Amino acid sequence: MQAVRRLAGGDPGMIADAGLGIAAAALTAVAAWGPPGRAGLVGTPIAGPSWLLGLLPLLLGAPLVLRRRAPLLMWTAIWATLALLYMLTGNRPESLVFGPAPRTPAPFTFVLFAAAYSLGAHASLRRAAAGLVLIVPVVVEIGHHGGLGLAFSSRAGSAGVTLSLLQLVAFWLVGVLVRARRQAARLAARSAALERQAEQAAAAERARIARELHDIIAHHLSVVVLHAAGARASGGADPATLEEIEHSGRQALTETRRLFGVLRDPAEEAGRAPQPGISELPALAGSLRAAGLEVSLSVDGDHTALPSAVNVSVYRIVQEALTNVLKHAGPARAEVTVGCTDSAVTVEVTDDGPGNPVPPAVKGAGPGGTGGGSPPSAEEVGGGQGLAGMRERVALFGGDLRAGPRPGGGFTVRARLPVGDPP
């Protein structure tokens, strides 16, 4: 049924095989059903019982339809038919030998040469060799009594056997060579496809690393810059400000070293230092309060049983959102709400900032507040990298992210991360 569906669907290989089988059956029918005792275009008619001659076109032509899908079966069926014809005709030479060329019967020449080529081209080398060895006794027996009726080998005896085998082996070798070239082409195409996949995977990994570094460095450098700006504005730096700058710089270096350490050794675990999670959010909020951003934090539900990947992603999303508030909101107050349930974790970060004015050097070309004190759009925040990193993290869990200006001013980031297998 599958072969019929493939043939009806226009499979080129099936159509070619069916055409070959029909051609072989037609040639065999002309030779088997032609006027007895007279040589025609396809050689002297074949002798044998009428019922066998009636089935002979089907027995010799139909197996060629299987030349691609079952080449050894095709080969065996054809030679079994020849052996049956030889035995049922009482081993009479005239049943299989039809005189010297050009009176050699075309059906046998066509069918056996096509079958030998197909065996070499479509069977494995071991099966193809086994099929070739399998027919040697049949060729010897028939050849010594009368011959196979192949081109240039229609006479009986050792010479006929040798010529028949040489011709069959020649077509078989052509098929083997064609199969080897096809395999080499397939292997080359597969190697090229694997190389492209590796390049795509490497590009995706580079993008992930870039976003991870952006999350780490952008946050801590923003804190450092704001502390330095505050110290310059006040005309001096107090020890607490310098300590906060030192702490942010050290934390950025530690997380960057951990990230690159994992890249250097894929077998190394996620890091020697623990990955940040929801439990580190109070410390994150405290560092931002020291930088001048008023932050309120609310965590509802039990987060201790959450998967580590979800824990880290929630921390990074909050970190990036608050970093964007520092960079783009201007004087603002931020509210962070994290809700943990058995099925999902929700994160919401809002601010009421008016937005920073666009510096003349980057107006219309980079991140910053929009004109009139409006907060930046979702695509303008962080030059698109911050939100892109958030979306990537949320997408890993099959969640969703919404970010945009608030109607009354300010900006909102809402994320939902399902707990469990992504859809």
C-alpha cells in the first residue's frame, strides 16, 4: 500500500522502477508469446510450458519494481525464475539458448544486466556480494548445458559461463561505484549540514553570552557610574560611596569570571560561587537604594523549591529592569513584586519616573527618555539588549513578557515564568 501511495504521489524513483519493470515484462512477453521457431527483434522465442510462458513476463518484469527497496529480493526472484524455467523445460538447451548474437534474446540480456546493476547500486556491499556469489552455481549449471542467452555468451561450455559471469560482474561493479559516489555525496551534504548547525549553535551561544554579560556588567557599571556622579556632585566621596563602588565592581568581576570559567570547561558546574536567585533580591534592592533609587520589594510565596534556572532568571529579570530604571527613568521610585505559586512565578517591576532627557549627542539614535519627559519605549530601553535578554529568558520557560510605558507616567515590566516543562 505504501508503494502504491508513493507511486500515486508521483515519486520519481517509483515511477522509473515501474517503467523499467513494464519494459522488461513487455520484452519478455514478445519473446515468450511470439511465433514458435522464428527469430524476431528480441531473439528466438522462449520455449517452455504454456502456463509458465504466460507468467514469465510477470515473473521477470515485476521484480525490477523492487530494485531500490529490496534489491537482493529482486535479484533472487529473477534467478529463481530462470532456474525454474531451466528445470521445467527438461534441461533442454533450446529453452535458454537461442543461437549466437544477434539472435540472443533481449529480455534476458536486459533483465539480467539491469538487475546486476541495481544489486550493486542499491544493496549494501555485503548483500550485493552475497547475491553475486549466490547465482554462481546457477550460471555454471545453465551455462554448461545451454547458456544464459546473454550478449556475447550464448554458447554453452566454460567459455559461455565465463563470459556470462564477466558481463554480470561488470554491470554489478558499475552499480557498486555509483552507490559509492552517492554515499560520498550524501556524507558530504550531511557534514555540511552539521557544520551549519554547529555554526548556528555557536552564534546562538555567543548571543546568549553577550546578553548574560550585558545583564551583569550593565547593572554594576550603572551603579558605579551613579555613585561616581553623586560623589562628584557633592564635591567629595565619602567612605560608604567608595565601598559601594568597590563592592559593585568586585561583584561584576566575580560573575564575569564565573561565566567565562564555565565556557573554558564545559564539564564544570554552573559556577563555584552560588548563582544569584530570589533570595538575593533584598541585597540587590539595597545596593540600588545606596545608589539613590528608592526601591520597594515584595516577595510572595515560597521560592525555596523553585528550579535553579527559574530562580536565576527571576533575579536577572529584576536586575535588568531596575538597571533600566536607573539609566532611563530619572528621579524615580521603583516597586518590585514577585509572586511564587506551584505553577508559575510572576515578576512585576514598575517605576514612576519622568524619563531622562535625550542627550544631544545621542538624540534620536540611542536609548534614553523620549521628548517631553516621557519614558522610553519598550524597544528603546537598553538599546534593545536588555529587553531582548529578558524575552530570551522568559521564552526558555514558555512564559510571556510585557513591557511598556504606564498611562500615568513611568514604565512597567511584567513577566510570567511557568514552573515545569515548557510547552
